[in-house]
Amino acid sequence: MTTGQMRTKLLVSLLTLSLAICPGCARRHGPSVGGKVVISVWHPWGGTQKERLDQVVAEFNRTHKHIQVRAVFTPNDLNADQKLFTSVAAGQPPDATFVDGPQVAGWAEQGALAPLDRFVKQSGIEPHDYFAPCWQQCSYRGHIWAMTYCADPNFAFAWNKKVFRECGLDPDKPPTTIAELDAINDRITKIEHGRIIRIGIIPWSQFGNANSIFTWGWAFGGGFYDPKTDKITADDPRVVKALEWMTSYAKKYDVSTINGFRQGFGSRDQNPFYIGKVAMQCLHISQLDDIATYAPDLDYGLTYIPAPPDGEQHSSWVGGWCLAIPKGSRHPKEAWEFLRWCSHDPKGTQAVGRLQSLLPGCRTSPYIKEAAKKPGYSQFLKIMEECRHQRPVMPAQNFYMGSLDRAVDFAVYGQLTSRQALRKSAEETQAELDLRLAGR
């Protein structure tokens, strides 16, 4: 058992004991204002997205006479879930909570979420109403535990047309295979006095090591998990092949030289793709707004991720935030109405799309047709239609992400071969998964 698991079990045990001593402490009724049932919803956003979520909540409150939502900022990611577990154990959870797609199975396995099957059936919601990975990431052990609030199509492949022209390349012909990608990279990469001035692509720099290996591993035709046998397959030969290709760039250009080149780059106005220092990269849908703001004159194109001939063509995967009802929610009926409205209702999904610039996971949302008319969105919608993957739906996903992150580092820095690094990841993640499953 990991230290984190022992800490969680101890915390739950102590809180359960305290509630047994004082059983009435956790059974206070939720507040009511002006005849409305007030429900609390925990969310992970600050800044601009927080302001946009407030607008979505205001629209829900305006259109629901008997329910009022209060959105409460609560940090929440793959490594920060103790607050929710504590609240559930204490009998004081929020009525609803946002949950990152990869967390759903883990939270369900640990008993923090209430199954939604009854509500889903009563509302007439069907799996085919959603893009397949958006439904699959919320399904675990035969139950539905959450509803997809927004979908992240990961990723579109972007290329800088201006740089292509400068290098004598056809600006309207992006790479479609790994061989073409390598050849174009060679034409674009510029080195002076041992320093990289410009590079075509940095394979492991696609939103972090773990997301990079997921992206290229699937493109090479590999797999990361077998749900039928609960087996971690990070060392799938095709995933190994993908990592070997990624590390070939570290060997060719020297990883320390690449690191020196990357210093000073940022995510907004200093994004290396926006300023022409990196000519090709996987693009996240949120960057469309960033480009419009920080690089409005950028001449670029979007297509599918390149893949080897024997790999997976038009490969992609879906992430995104979901909404769930914690176990012990005082107002599950009202909480479900908020979930249903945001994730399935035509007006609700339209509000989320318009106000937060997020794609709904519900393919029947009218916002899908609206989004298709926005610059850049049509390619992401094509990706959504063809997408086959989501990160493995199993309760050790947070551990797996960290393990894959380390594996890529081991290989890129030459500490282990790609095969050794991924075998190590598979073995340690399998051990962690087995422990978590044994605690059911």
C-alpha cells in the first residue's frame, strides 16, 4: 500500500469514528433561499474561466426557479483530491463537483462518488448521445459515475506556414507520416555555433512527457491498458517504438542543447510556436483563443497528427472535465439537474460552449454546429468524430501519469533505454493498480 493510500484510509477511519460518536453532526439540511434549494458545486477554475463559469451558473439560476447553484473554487487535479475525500468521509460533501476525466474511475473505486445510472435512465440519456471517449471515461465497472462537461480533442497538429515558406517547403503540405515529419524537421532546424536557433518539433514537449507519450504511442498503433485483464501495457512494442523515435531527437540534437533553446519560452505571447522558434507542434483547442489574442497574424494550418504507415491514422484522444455527484450529497436530485443541464440539455450545453468557449462532450448539442463556423474549430470537431481513445479508465491513472512522465525522462536523458523505461513504468503501475483494486 502506498503512503498516500495509507494516509487516505487513516483519515477516512478517523472521520468515520468521529461521525459514529456524533451521528447528527453530518446531517444538517442544506440551505434554502427564497424557496429555492441551494446547492454547492466545487470547481477547479480561477481567472478568466472562473468568471466564465460564473456566467454559466447565472444562466442556470435564471432558468431554474427552484434551484440556486453556488460555485465554490476548490483546487482539484490528478494529485489533489484529499479535500473531496475528507468531505465525503465527514458527511459534508458538496452537492456536485467537477472531476477530471482520468480521476473518475479512481474516485468511484474509493467510494467518493454516487452512481448516476438511475438519473441517466430517467432522463432518457443514451451512450450514443456523446462522443465515444467522452462516455467511456465516465463509465467504470458497469456504472456511470460522471457526465462530460467539456471535451478536449487531443490534439490537432499545427504547422507554421511562414516558416515552411522560408525553408522552401510547400506551406499547404504538412507532414502526414513520421518519415515526412523527420524530413521536414531537418529542413527547418537551424543551428548556429552549437546553439539551436529554430527547430521543427520537440517530440516530448507536447503538453508534458506523459501526454506526449500517450499521443505518439497511440499514433504508432500502441496501447497502454487492457481493461479486460486490468493489465498495464506501457511496454507495448509499438509504444516502445514511439519512445525510441522521440528520444532520437534528444540524441541527434543533444537534450541539454534543446533545454537551453527552450529557456525563456512561455505559454502565451512567448509560446515558441507563435513566434516561429518551433515550427510544428500538437495544438490544444484552448490555444485557438490564445493565438487570436497573442498572435493574430500567425499564418498556420491544422491537420491530423502524423503517424507511421503501420500506425493509427488520424490518431487522437479525448480529455476534459466532468461533473459528478459525491456520495452523501444532500440534494442529489437538484445536483443531477445541474449535471444534466450542463452536459446534455441543448440550452445548457450551448451556454457552456458560448460562455466558456468549451466543446461539449454531447454530440447532439446545437453548439457543435456553431463551433464548426469558428476559425480552427472545424479540425477539432473532425478529430472528435474520429477519436478512439481516452486515458485508461482505471483507478491508478494519477500514478500512471507520473510513472510515464518519469519513463520519458529516463529515456530522453539516456538513463534507461526506451524499453527499460517503459517496462519499469508498466511494472510499478501494475503493482499500484493491483493494490488499489484489492482495496475494493
